[in-house]
Amino acid sequence: MRSEAVEIDVTNNNGDLKPGMYAEVKIPMLSGAKSLLVPNAAIVRSTERRYVIKVDDGKARLVDIKEGLVGKDSTEIFGNLKAGDKIITKADDGVKDGDTVKE
């Protein structure tokens, strides 16, 4: 659960809302899509693609991803990954698919 300060416009036809009032709102963020949260430094961004580097049996596997919500330290990603997969958390484009990676 996270909190965020936002400002919204609300229709107030009956005048129940008064200037200066505050509200606490819960917005369900339900989605059928499965996403993971990774450190921002784990994402390699180029003009052609965005990917993370998964470590599979000591080999680097480049996994294309789509980015979701971006936070200060982490980013929501969508791709062919699952919870528990090992990724390089400080990735760069110098690692190529199939390279040997020390686990």
C-alpha cells in the first residue's frame, strides 16, 4: 500500500463540499496484468528497446519489458519474468545475451 498526494476536480452540484475540506480516498488498482517491481538501475534503456538481464543457469538472458509506474527507486515492469527470477540489479548494455554471469 502506498500513499500519494493528488489534486482532483470534483463536481459539487449540491454544495456538500466546502472550500478547504480534505478527503481520504482509496482507489483500487486492480489489473489482470502481472507486474514486478525492479530497481531502476536494473532496466537497460536504448532507442531500440527496454530490457532487464535475467540470469538463467549462469547465462545472461535479455528480457524485453514494458514499463509501468515509475518511482524514485523502482519501476513496475511487465514482461516474460516471474517472481523469484534472478536479474542483474545494476545492468548495462555491455552484457550480451548468452554471456556467462557469476551468480
